[in-house]
Amino acid sequence: MAFDGVMLHYVKEEIKENSIDARVSQIHQPNRDEIVIALRSKNGNKKLLISTRANSPRVCFTEHSPENPATPPMLCMLLRKRLGGAKLVDIRQPELERILFLDFIATNELGDRVNLSLCVEIMGKYSNIILVDENDNIVDALKRVDFTMSTQRLVLPNIRYELPPKQDKLCILTSNSREIVQKSLDTPGEMKLSKALLSAMQGISPIIARELEYQIGVESNREVTVVDKVKLIEKIDKLREYIIEGKSCPTMMIKPDGKPFDIAFADIMQYGEMASKKRFLSFSQMLDSFYYERDKAERIKVKGQDLFRLCSNIKDKLARKIAVQQRELSESLNREELRKKGDLLQANIYRMVRGQSFIEVEDYYNDNEKIKIKLSPTLNPSQNVQKYYKDYRRAKTREEMLTVQIKKAQEELEYIDSVQESLSRCESERELSEIRLELAEEGYVRQSAGSKGNKKVKTLPPKEYKSSDGFTIYVGRNNKQNDKLTLKTARNYDMWLHTKDIHGSHVIIVSDNREISDTAIKEAASLAAYNSKAKESTNVPVDYTIVKNVSKPRGAKPGMVIYVKNKTVYVNPKETI
């Protein structure tokens, strides 16, 4: 885990420096895994984010404001009641464990001052936030743990809070470096030095263990010598001194493709030229930068998972429906054979008698070759003839109806695909709400009682950009907004862009009575590719034409348009222009 005990130590000092004696002004719970506490002090206002997400647990100051649900969860309401207006008086961390205690002085319902502690446990998928009273009894927790989940440690209201079982590791701040090295080398079984250090030393993450291994030059395929031990002791001594003196270098490691992949509290040398480094002024800035985009995508995914599931279920049903209809359509394509047999029976009706199971006649459609035609013994000759003509007409009608139904189902499948693509690009809960409303209007989900009759729904504006030569560019966020942007907002001689045969946003370049430049078209096309299903591709085809050439067929689903007189440009997806 990148967020190790030493980094938590630095974050603790950062919070102490900025927010000791601060008052709790607001508490929010944007989702089931996060708590945001707004702190007001003479040093200014700060927002403290506490996250228990399995892949990004942390505590730090944040500049971002996650959207909050309309109704706060129960724990959020409890924290508001108990900690509203409370003063942050101390922050504690047992050695270098990934556990932080935020100590508050609060006022209860009777007006008496009480001590409360918010315990933050950073332990991967077992991370938790626990409110503890002055008698060390649990008031409540973000994640309750009962007998069915664990027999070793319970986390339930009204029982005594206990620290998680301590790992058999030595703290770098209080233990001798020789002891740490010896414990690492005494690890049973063959193990790389970095992994051995990780299992013996408290508070460090894998990247720090690998850095120690790199600094003393121990390769994975050779044994640790006496000289290596001496070097390792020196490096651990220096690391201890570095931490105790409060030195730090918040560093983020970045891949050649620009994606961050690890963080550390000190400078990292092990990657050489394989990765670049970005340094920050504070740990909160680094953590916010490292985790925010990933968390934002996961946050939206969690909140919109019912819509993702709905779209997947609808797509599965439509795919099965289309497969069945296509099979029925292929069966109806032999209708001409039914008509031909009816004609042959009509020509030979004088040879037919009731009770026959079949009749052999000359096929004048095929050089008078003999052909057997099945008959129904219970029908008279005329009824047998009419049965074939009736089956022919039924097959013809079925083909016409199936052709229409298949086309309609395929259009519906395309529409659901476009909704799913819009969902994948959502950046806020308001965007999810707009898509939910769109699906309700199309009859796919039941509209909530509170939203019925509420015509004044606040919608987000389209995304707005400026080309390098000054043209305003708008990008639709979803199908309804695409329709509004293209068919109502845009003017006839504005430029319209869309990825060719790929689901994505409608993009408009505002002409403003000027001739639209090739530069603006290329940059807008990059935005269209970025806001489409081909976001991760290269050399994406994007069609463009003036808005005058774009129209919406009668009865078409939201976002569906047709266009003529278009040209195509090939671009790489890019959001920044």
C-alpha cells in the first residue's frame, strides 16, 4: 500500500500544523466509503477527507468537493450531532501503525463538555472510521463488524474499542537498525530483501523497501553479504534521522504515458529513466492529485451501478430478441416455395381426392420434374390448395413485420449503447440524474414520485472549450443534451462534429459569423473523439458538417440524427486544447 505508516505520520503533522484548535463547521458523507469534515480555524478553512476505499484508503486535506446525497446517511447524521461545533485538540498515531486518532472536545445535549475521538484505520479493504467516547466505548462505526464477520475483533456500538491485532514488526523510530536488519534476514524461507524488510519493518510501503534494496545494490539473485548488512544499517539509520527531523519530499512516480503509478514520502531513485517524478509542497496535495481522478470514476460507477446494470440487462434482452426474430425471418424466406406448391396443386386439383397424404405432380417451374407435395388427409382438394396460399400470405406478412421489428430493436440497442457510453463519461451525480430522467421519459425506469410533475429540473450546461484560435466549442454530456445542443442551441452555419459510426457526444463549433478554421475543426474533432467510445483509441474518424445539414428523423430516440454533405477527419482523442 502506497499510503504507509510513515506517510500517515507526515499527514498527522500536516493536520496538526494547520488545524489544531479548529472547529468542526460541517460534516458530509458523499458516499458509503468517505467522510468530509470542514474545519474552521484562524489559519483558514480546510476540508479533511477520510476515505476507507479498499484501493485508496487515506486521510488528508482536499480541495475538491464531492457531491453529497440528498439525504445524509445515518452515520453522517450521528457525526453531525456529536461533533458539530467540536474543537480538534489533538491527533495521535500509535508508533507508525496506519491508525490515526482525531481527538475532539464537544458539547453534548445537556451542554456538558465531552471528549470524543474519531479513529481512522487505514488497512486496505478493512479500513474503517470509528467514533469512540471518552470511556473508549464505540459510539458507532462506518463499517460494523459482528460475530458473523470476525471472531477476533468486534466493532459494534456500546462495546469497548480495541486496537487491531499488532503485527510482528519493528518500528523504525524506536527500534535499533541492527535489530531490524537481523529480523529481516532471519525471515524463514528464501525471500527477496525488499520483501523481507517489508515483513520486518513497521510503517514502510513496498516502494520504500525496494528503494532500500536498490540503494545498497543488492540484486534479487545474490545473497546479502556482511558489507550489505553494514550498508543497510546505515541506510535505515539515515531514514530514521530523516523522519525524526521532519524532512520530507512528497514524490509521485509517473509512467511515460503520463499516468501516475506510485507515491512516496522521500525521493525515489530505483526507476531511473523509466519513470518521471513530480514533487509536491504538501502530502495532501500529492494524495489529492494521485487519487482524485481514480476515486471520481469509482464514485460515479458506484452511484450509477443500477443504471449500468439496467443497460446491460436491456442489451441482453434485445440481443436475444433480435436473434429469435432473425431466426424466424430466415424461416419465412421460403414463402415462394409455398406459393409455387399452391400453384402446382391448383393446376392438378382434378387429380386430388380427400384422404391423400401427398401427391406427385410435374413441376412446370423446373422442366416438369416430378415433385412430391404434402397434403392434409382431413382436407378436401380445394382446402389443401388454399392452405398453401394462406401459409404463403402469412409468411409474407411475418417477413414484413419481422423486418420492421428487427430494425426497431436494433435502433433501440444502438440507443442503449449510447446511454451506456454517456454513463461511462459521467463526472457528477447531476449528470447521472439527467440520464436517469432520460431513461424514465423513455419508459425504461420508473420515475420517482418526487420528480413527477417537477418540470423545472436543473440541468448542467454542455462542456465548453476554446480553440487555440478563439472559437467556442460545446460538447454534449448525454443524449438529451446532444439533441438540445444540435437542434435548438446551434445555428445553421455552426459546425457539427461526431465520431463516425461510434457512439459519442455531439460537438458544436460556434461560427459567430466567421469562417471556421481548420485548426478549430481539428481540435474540436479531438474533443469529439475524447468524448466517445473511442477515447482510448488512436486515429479516430470524426465526421463534420454545418448544422444546417443535420436533422432528426421523426420518432427517433434522443441523440439520434442523420446528416449529409459531411467530410471526415482522423484525429487522436485529446481533452486539453
